[in-house]
Amino acid sequence: MSRVFVIAEAGVNHNGDIEIAKKLVDVAVKAGADAVKFQTFKAERLVCKDAQKADYQKVTTDSNESQFDMLKSLELTPDMHEVLIDYCRERNIIFLSTPFDIESMLYLASLGIDTIKIPSGEITNYPYLRAAGQTGKKVILSTGMSNLSEVKEAVGVLKVNGCKDVSILHCNTEYPTPYVDVNLRAMLTLHDELNVEVGYSDHTMGIEVPIAAVALGATVVEKHFTLDRNMTGPDHKASLEPDELCKLVGCIRNIELALGDGMKEFSQSERKNISIVRKSIVAKCDIKAGDAFTEENLTTKRPGIGVSPMRWSEVINKEAKRDFKTDELIEL
């Protein structure tokens, strides 16, 4: 099995502060994530000034603040992008960022970012999808709030416009996502219907579901994290804290190892136990030379270094060639 690509989603949990952003990079590195992902946008190009916040945003931020003002305070400037890209290179972790408009997408491409992460909200944005396909870059597409036909249509737009490498992330866009709404089997449906690599972008409160997604075959896993869930901001409350992110990545790596290659064989670690745990045909009581082996004078016991019990029918009625004491391994 190929290595699962783990994206530590910093998102806007930097609160507009470059030092917090760098600390988030450090946390992702310590956890062993493959990439740390931020968000690239200009509030003016993303949202109308009178747009309402989502319910979860109203709870986690100033309820009197507009969505526009909230997002404006969470923008990453060009200088901040360059600092973070350099810092990620220094820390040996992949820098990713989700563009929320075409201009931001092209800006990230100009910085040499190899992968475009498309957020769930853009899955019905034809001009955006067309532009993403035309970059010719790898695309990771989140599919929250969508149905199968919408996902197929979005992938079709990407491919007809030049995208040759797309991964699809099953996702539920509620923060946090109730377990009953996760519907993780839908990830398998996406794989079967679209014949592409699939993964999972998680918004539940725990780490169980992304681990289960890996066991089901996810090749990409994305999870929000923060320095502290008590910080002010829209996404902190539904994010993992540093120790939880470490635990998640560690569990994912263990599951990768545990999945193996699918061949049913005994492992090297258990080879030494075969002769100890399996059984052999042994004398149930003293047997004299010339006596016939019978169901009454034979039994099976450990160790498994003698005649295999799978040869039982072959042994029954054969003549003992010598005396055997109780519990002695039978020889033919």
C-alpha cells in the first residue's frame, strides 16, 4: 500500500498572525504530517459584504461582525505566503493552500505550488473549476454539501479542461460533523463510480473517523488543527490540538502498516510460534509395537513438530512400528 498523504489543515487558525502560522507549521512537522495547508483569498473576491455567517461561525466569533469582516481579518498577505513557503521548505514539509477565487489560484500557481486543493464550496463553480483544470496541476477536490451527480460533473469539467490527476475527498461540511452524518461508505462509492483516488476531509471532533477512512482505502486524509481550541476564530473549536494531531498521524501510520499487501501468509514474526502453538498426533496412552493406531489410543497435543493432525485419517489403522509412551509423538 502506498503511503497515505496526510494534510494538516491549518486553514485560518493563524488568526492573521504570521508567528501563529509558523507555530502551526511546527506542530504539523512534529506530528509527521506530509503537508500543512492554509487558505488563500481576498475577502472582496470571496463574499458579498452583506453575506451572513454560518451558524457555527456565529457561535465561535463576534456575532456582530459580518462574514466579510471576519474573513478580511484572516487573509494571508503575499509577504506572509512567501515567509510560510520558505519556512515550510526549511522544515521539510509541503506547503499547500486552498484558493477561494481564480486570482488566488493563479497566484498560488505562480509561487510554484504543485497541487490545487479545491474546497467544497467551489464544486459548482464552473469558471473556477475550468481554471483549475487549465493549470494542468494535480487537483484535490473536497465534496462536502454535494451529491454524486455534482461530483461527477465537477470532475468532468476538470478533466475536459486538462486536469490529468485528481483525487476526491469525501467530506461533510458541518463544524463539527455529527458521526451519524459522516456516511464514510460514500467514499467507496466515489471510488467505484469515478475510478479515481479517494480520501477523506474530516470535520468530526475526534480522530476515529479519519483512521477508519484509511482502513477503508483513503489515500489522502485532511484534518483541521489548532494550537488551542479556546482561541478566538471560526474553526478552532472543531480542530485538533497538537497532541491529538500527533496521535492521529501516528495511528494512520500504524494502520498503513497493518493493512499489509493482502496476501494471506504467515508473517515472519509469527513463524517461530508455529511449532509451539500447533499440535501433533501423540499417543493418548501407552501403545505397544504391532498395535493398530486407533481413535482410542491417539490424540493431538502441542508441540507441532511431529505428524500433523491433518494426516489423522492416514494414521488411523496403521501399525505401530515400536512402543510409544503416553504423550510421545507418533512416528510412521
